[in-house]
Amino acid sequence: MKSLRDTFRPVASPRKEYGKEVWSSPQWRAQATAWLDARLAEAGRRRTGDVEHLHVRPWATAMRAPTTNGFVWMKAAGPATAFEVELYELLHRVAPDHVLRPIATDTERAWMVLEDGGPVLTDLLEGEELVAAMATALGRYAELQRLVAPHAGELVALGAADMRPAVLPERFEQALELVTDRDDRARLEALRPDVARWCAELNEAPGEASIDHNDLHPDNVFAGPPPRAYDWGDSVVAHPFATMLVPLRFMGEHGPRLRDAYLDGFTDLAPRAELVRALELAKRLGLIAHALTWDRVLAAMPAADVPEGWEAMPASFLTSLATPA
């Protein structure tokens, strides 16, 4: 069976210009800074201070710079998340009020420049204020999903993994290859009929396939106003409700409130009880996408960049499909 790793479009450039070692080198930083300055000039801006290299991760790196019109961020992605550059362009074209505006992009190298989004929710808020803000953000995110849904095919063509219900049984088989523990594998294989049934039900459920951020938590939402999600590199195309797997786990006891705030954006499609049933199914099946997304990122990392313990994460997500929280 074809591995899901092989279904993703990598960076078009054959040059190996990614990874922590490359991104940390003075040569790469000089090249990236020169590119940034040139793109700022084309946009009628100029840099007014030093570039800060604030994040160097195995999968991407980001630099911040002050300009004549506020701060900007330059992001460079590895091959596993390179599609994010074109994804930002599509999202801004379709839903400009819901995402940051890309100032410049280079799709071959997977580089882009974005406006500064300001602080994220967890930088400013806690307790009840954080919950309320996340509820508002999820409502706006539901709006974005509905705007983007007609473009699901374009998202897949850009390189976002296809996790729509109709193909999830195949994805489940691919994910099984990540599980090496014999007992865990046996439990998951016994779920095949259930997975097929759940996928068929979700395929007929209300909600048109759309973008699933796949890592939507308060650290990935700019406070705004308006609140806007960012860091779309883990995104997949799925039933929209699958996106709630992460925020509901992240926000614990506040889950029902956040679920209802999100589902308010879909109440024209079906009764609330039917929407809740679909969301529970989508969340459970979303574990398949999580397992494969982790495998995708790990496969694209230089071996030296893989943090300890991460190699076990794909199997861990899939195993929890048998006993979801």
C-alpha cells in the first residue's frame, strides 16, 4: 500500500535548505534576510532594525523584524509543511478577515512574510476570560471553514492531506503500519468494521469537508480583535468537526461550552443533537489524521533533529482510537 508520506507534495526545490542545522547557519540567515529586505522593498516598506531569529524548530523556523509599518515575520518551512505557504494565499483570498495577510511568498523554498498578529490568547488571558475568548475564536473559525469548504479540492491539490471521511478507511490502514506493538495492533485491527461504519456515517453527516487546522488551541490563536488562528502547517482536509479534537482536549472541563459555541456556526444544517453526534464521530476519527500528520513531520526531519520520544507519537495517537477520552 502506498504510504501517506508519498502522497504529499514536497518543496519543489531540490536543494536541502531546511532543518535546524541549515536554518541556524550564518549563511542561511544572511540569504533569508536579503530576501526579506527585497520583498519588503517591493511592498513599499523597509526594515528599521535587526532581524530576530526567535524560533528554530525541526519542521520550521521564524524570524521577526521591525519595519516602517510595524513588525513582520518571515517563516521558512520544511518539506512536510511547505504547503502552508500556498495555503495562506488561498485562505486569505477566500476569507481575508479570518487569517493574516501574506506580504510575500516563495513557494519553491517555502518561505513567506506575514504581518505580525500580536499576542496570542494565552499571553493575555486566563480563566474565564480565556474560555470566553476561545469560544469567540471557535465561532469565527467555523465561519472560515464554511467559506473555505467549496475549495476543499484545491487544498488537497496544494498538499494538505486528504482526510475526508470517504478516504479515512484507507488512511486507517496506512496508519496501522505505524503500530509495532502486537497487542495494540490486534486491538486496532479488530476495529476495522467499526472504523468503516463510523466513516460511512460521518460521510453522510451534516457539514461539508473543509480545512481542519489540526492543532487549534489558544497558543495558536491571535487575540485580536478579531481572533485569528495561525500556524496552519499541520492542516488537513477533513470533516470540519474533526478540528475540535484538539481544543476540547486542551480546554478540559470547558469542552461542552466551547463545543456549543463552535456548533452555533452550523445550526442551520441540522438539529443540535445530530451535530453533536457528528462532532463526536469526527473527533474520534481525527485521531487517524493526527497519527499520520505526526508521521509526516517526523519523516521529513533530519534524524538529528527528532526530539526524544517523538517517534512514538504517531502510534500513540492511533492506539487511543480504541479507547478515546
